[in-house]
Amino acid sequence: MPLLTPIQTEKLTALAAALIDQDAARILVEPLERSTGYWFGGGNVIRDRDGAILISGRYRVYGDSRTGVHSGERGKEAAIFRAESFDGPFEKVASFSKAELSYPDREVVSIEGVALHLTDEGIEFFVSSEKDIPYPDHIAKFLKPGAGVWSIDRLSAPSLANLCPSSLEEVIPAGLHDPARLHTKDPWPFELPDGDLVLGYCTHPFSWSSSGTALALRKKGSTTYETITHDLLKRGPVWDIAAARITERLAIPKVGVFADAPDLSLYFYDSCESLRRLDENPRAVSRPRGWSCEEIGGIAVGDDADLTNVQSLSIEAPLFISPYGTGCSRYVAVLTDENGLFATWQQSQDDLSQPLVGHFLPMERVHEILG
């Protein structure tokens, strides 16, 4: 049963489009080089206890994960940036290399999605990394040369300044006993009203033919993670048949057409039609498809009373496409405060690099759109 009425769907789609404004976005963090394969993004944005804005992400350099890692370093460094306000400038205040995030018996080959979260004790930093460990024997031949298996680790400290690799611990292991979800990566945490933490993350099969979204629950005061679901959002029938990677959850304000609605959340997700670039017939209608590492984005709505009830609102076409380069627009993250919504995402440019960009939508405008 649909969670929204047609007018609610229309309003929520308009809000998402106004927030992830591709033309009004400004560059927040530059990649290490302005050329193809160089990115910064894949993280989240939070407000620190002192009011500062913290942005996390990873620097990626050229490399092709589809064939192996010999052609480049790929995910090179996890980093955290700080600014006094949404206007910036954002300055790097912490970074962690592949060597620093490695274990004695598991060397990190690449770094991908990361996320910050404030705790009662301080701060934690979730990092997904590809480690030099083998596939299970019966699928060993599918492991690409120089590649490994992805899992999610956590660093923690009383404050951002104290974050260090000595606190590194694994929190979401690779699915070595579930090859359909062998790789776990790209974490995005959120808290429930009772203080429990939900950690969303992406999964990939051993064959890298698709991706999905899973949720794990860490109860308040606990250090263990219990699986809620392995399939939070079903892959769609048109543009999003190859991936359904959720990257953010945003509580829908109780205003306008949502004033009397139950507690609902807006989810942002990345997807693509194929993990390989598809050649189009020049005489047919051209459409944005997205492909591996060049994903485009959509939205979904979820019932807060049942975290597993999430439904896509972007059925026939993507909502987020960069007007530049490959069209890639992905890894949306949003910070909400009383003044408005601040969104960040990774956006393709004409030079084919992907810097982190951002856009602020005032709360008055949010109310106007939903009203």
C-alpha cells in the first residue's frame, strides 16, 4: 500500500529537487586532481558540539575496480573537514591513509564510504575499506587481481582531535558466509528516539553485478550490531535495476500536506541501469542510465514505525543528474537545523572529476514547498 497520497508525492519530489539543486550547488571540497577518476565525497555532514559543521568523505584517485586495482590507487584517504558555518570555508582537520586503517593481517587496498556520528562518550567515525583477504574457496576465481573484500570499521574517541587508528575495530564484517552480500560498505548512521543507533550500509555480491541496502541495529549501551534487514529498498524496473544504495534518511517536517501524516522519512538513494556503460541507438530516445562509479540518484519514502517499509518514489526516471560531465550525482547527505536543510553530494564536472558540492535550502522555503 502506498505510504503517500499523489499530492504528498508531488510535494516531496519538489522538495528533494529544490534541495539537491544541481545548478545552484557550490563546490565545498575539491578532489586531488581535476580529471577523470578523481573524486571527493561518499561521507556525511553533521554539526559538532561546538556548533561547527563537520563533513566527512574519501579522496579517490584514478583506478578501475571492475578489472582489478593495478591501474590506479582508487580510494586513497579518508578525511574530515570543518567549517564555522554552512558558508565555509571547509578546512581539513583529520585524515587517515590506507596504511593507517590496515590490520596486521589485512592490508587495506581501497577506502570508500565513511560517516561521522556523535555519541554520549564523544565521536565515532565509520569507514568502509577493501581489505586484502581472499574470497571463499568455492568462488575464489571471481576475485579480481589485486582486489579484496569490503567491510566496515569504526574509530572512536572523546573528541574529533583524539580520533586515531589505535581505536580501529570491525563493526560490520564481510559476508563471507553469504556470497550474495559478500561486500559491506558505505555506512550511514541515524539515531532512533530511544537512543538506539541504526547503521545503514550497502552490500554487493561476490560477482559485483548489483548492490543493495542493509540495516543493522546497535541498542543504546551495547557494542553489538543486529541485522534488521538485508534488503531495505528493492531495485526498480527501469533506471534503477542494478543498484539501490541508500545514503541518507531525512525526517519529513510535519508541515503543509504532512501536518497530520504519520512519522515518515525521505530517503536518498543512488542507482544505475547497468554496471557497464550502455551504448544507445542514436535514432532512439536518449535517457540518463548511470553505470558503475557514475551513479545517478532518486528518492524513496519510509514509515518510521516500520523501518523495513521503504518505497521508491523515483519509479520511471532518476531525480538527480549532474548537468556536467557524465551526469553522475550521488552520495547525498543532509544536515537539518532550525534554519533549514544543508545538503552535500558528489557531482560530476565537465572535466570528469567529482568534487563534493553543497546547497542550503532555508526552512521558510521548505515550508512553502510542502504547504
